[in-house]
Amino acid sequence: MKEKPWDFLNDYRGGIFEGQWPTLPEMVSITTERFPDNKVFTAFEPEYISLTYKELNDIVKKVAGHLINIGIKKGDKIGLTGKNSPEWGVAYLATLYAGGIIVPINYQLNKKEILHIAKLADIKVVFIDEEKYDDFNMAKYDLSAKISLSPNKPNYIMDIKLNKSAKLPKLKEDDLAAILYTSGTTGIAKGVMLTHKNFVSDCFLAQTYMKLYPTDIFYALLPLHHSYTMTAVFLESLSVGAEIVFGKRIASKQILFDLKHGKVTMFLGVPVLFNKLLKGILKGIREKGVFIYGLINVLMGISGFFKKAFKINLGHWLFKPILKKASIDRIRICISGGAPLASSTFKKYNQFGIDFVQGYGLTETSPIITLNPPDHYKESSVGKVLPKVDMRIFDPDTEGIGEILVKGPIVMQGYYENESATKEIFTEDGYLMTGDEGYLDKDNYLFLTGRKKTLIVTEGGKNVFPEEIEDKFQLYDEIEQILVRGFIKDKKMKTEDIEALVYPSKEYFNELEKKEKIKVGDQYIENKINTIIKEVNDDLVIYKKIKRVKILSESMEETTTRKIKRFKVKE
């Protein structure tokens, strides 16, 4: 039988842990025993920090002991809000070691929203960045302590000294580990309850389709409070003894510095980030002239064919100078999630010789449900369903498309103190209703078609998923954001047609104005956008064509994974 990524855990079962899966603290303890001197946390700003697994384990136990000494009991909720940093990682793990339940909060929320979530979760202690440190009044919010993630405020986490020994509690795999508050694109905050088993099983099951090594270096650029980065970067790295380089700012110059000096091998991002990077690479090639651009396109086609047909990676050798210039020559795998990725982007990265892994998941599923194996990928699929995960397509139509239902060890316990919402999302036989539509092929690969709530029903009775159309625009530099939706064409008949809301790229048109020395006004931009809409429409079947276009003067609000908050879009 083929060895599974989690088989090595058998050597520690009955010793460090009992049951099917270790808890998160037990998982980190196992990794520390295996790779004590491996680097675990690295940050380049505001000052250089580097910790090994042994050093991390000692610090985490000290902070956990402090939490117990100030009265934290097993099951107490502890808030955590701040930018990505080693201190964030220490706070997260120390909470779990102390038996607490971690409540990571989006640091980009305003003061009122952060305090609202803290109250909803009934937190007893808060770990907090210096920007929000003074917002928390301990007496008002009945806090046992507030601990700073920055040395510029009192009670800095790395300065905590343990005055007396504290016995760490024994945890079970089914104990609650975290409550993740997510509103996504729908706007209603719900606390997703995830257990130690949810997280740990998802970590190791995902490795079935994505081989990880203790020599890997992950880049934590996207906010760690989001389940996607939390599992796919933070917890995955801790499960195999890999290193995490913390990125604090999504700024091109800083990203290139971190990638180069951190020697990053695992780069996780969202489609908008990968599209931007790809556009920059292609722009640089175009500037070398028509002949070079044409030649490289031919070589990319050959590289992609050999990679897919024969598993031979010519791209990393052929295009090494191009990749080095973009500081991604050391990248082993790029991972995209959080939003749909255009198959054309996926294809081009693979042609350049970079293994590109696209996945699908929800906060409610810890979050990874599917992954596209680098050695057997399907470009238009979001990947193969993980082992031990049962996926069904509910009420499929003639093309096999229906709502995606999921059951397995990765699925949440429910929504915190929200029984009605929990009942609504589960079927009677225990399947989680994802709200997404798609179909499975004979190899158990999932193909997404769109969100059930955003479905457009046209006059001819055809179902159109706006996400399918939006994907066609991902590589157009002229467009910063696009949202496709239905509008009522006939109130009496209740029929819909399709419109697009477009926010043009100010950066693109400003550069164009300087380069071409022309005046780029509103009419010029409108004409350009309409030309692009027509170009895309020409490749769409008639019932999917965009009938109406609105050009916006302000950007649409987005989630932390750069998905447009549809519920807030009024125009």
C-alpha cells in the first residue's frame, strides 16, 4: 500500500497523543521532537526575528503558563488581532497550549467591529497590535489581561516571564480549537466552530495531493486570521517542520524582498495577486519586441505540453532568468485560493515551470476540500476531493450541475451560539450545504460553476453563474474590478438579463497617459472598457453575453481575500 502523509503519526500514537489525530499542540510537539533545530518563524520587519522549533516551543509554553496563572481555564475564549508576525504565531499556539479557544479577528476591521466580535465571543484575554491596544478597556470588557504583540506597548508577549510552573491541560481531538468569525460576501458575521481534529486532519489529508518537506519555506503574506492562510500556510508548515516567512504588507517592493531574502519555496496567494505578478512578467517580455514575445510564447506552449503529457518540467530551466527577475525562481509551488482563478493564469504558471496548486474550500471546512495535484492537474478544475471527505452533488441537472454537499472530519461543529444558522446549513443526514454549484467528473475532480445565491436566470430560462463570466476578465490590465450580476429586464415576467459593473484600473490608465503622452479622459476609458466587453462577449454563448455596462468611479468593497462584497454593492 502507498504510504500516506500521516502514517508517521503511528510512531507517536500512545505516547505523545491518543486517538485518531493529535491535537494542534500535540502536532507541534511531534514536529519539535522531529526537527528541533529547523527554523520555524522568520520576519524581516520591523526588525529581523528568527526562531527554531525548540525556541518556539519554549516561548509558547511560557506564555501558556502565564495565561493559566492569570486564571485562564480550558474552554475560555481568547481574542487575537494583529498583522502577520512571529508574535501572532506565538499567541495563537500559546492559547491552545493553555486549553483556550482562539478567536482570531480581522485587524483591518474598525474599532467598533472588533469590539463587537470580542463581545460576541465572550473573550477573557486579548492579544493585540499596538494600533488597537488602547481601544480595549479591560474593566469595560471584563478582560483578565490584554497582551501586546508589539514591543512598543506594555505587557509585550515576548517579554512575559513565568513566575511559577503551571500544568498544561490535557486536550482531546474533538475539543474546540478556534472560533472564526466570517461574513464573507454575505455580510452576516457567524462564528465557525472548528476542532483540533478539523484542522489537523485537513492539514494531513491535503498533503495527499501536495507533497511538503521540512526544507520548505512558506510565505505568510495574506492575513493569518483567515482560515485559508491559517491552515494552508501556518498550520501546514508546523505539521512538517517547515519555515514561515511573515509578510506584513502587500506591496510589490516588500514582496520581492521577502521572496528573495526569505528563499521562499511555497507562495500562497489569491488570484488578484497572481494575476498582477503574471501581468508584470508578460509585460516585461512584450517590451523585448514582437519576435522575442512570439518565441517565448512558442516555448511556453512546448513547456506546458511536456509538463502535462510527460511530467517533464522544462519551464523552470527555460525561463529561469525571467523567473529570477520576478524573484520567484526558488518557488516550488504556488497555491491559489480564496476566490476563483482563471484557467489561463493556471496554465501560464505551469508553462513557466512553476507547479501551481488551485484548491477549493470554506471556513466551515477548515477550509480545504479539494486540491489540484501538481503531477496530475486539470486546468479548469479546482481539484480532486480530499481522502476521507464525502462529496455529493445535490439535485444535479442534465449536465450534472447541482449544489455541492460535504461530509467528513474537516467539517465544523456548527456556528457559535447560533443554532438556527447551524440547522440551515446542514442536511438531515449531516452534509454541509456549501451554497456553491458545480459538478464532479469520473476521477472525482470538482468543477465549480458559481454560487447558488448569485445565480442569474435569463429570459430563456437559462442559468448563468456570474463567476464564470468574471473569470474571462482576470488578465485584462485595464480592469481593476468587475462584478457581473443580473438585473430585472421585465418586472411583470420577472426575467433577468446580465450587466457588468466595472472599476477601471487607475494605475493602468495613468501609465498609459504618461507613456503615450495622450489625454486619457472618461470617454476614452469608457470606449476601452466597452471594447473589452465586446471582445469577451464575442466568445460567449448568446444567453451569457453582457447586455449592460456600468463604469464605476469608486472601487467596490472587498473581503480580505479580495472577493467583492456583493451585498454592499448598490450600483
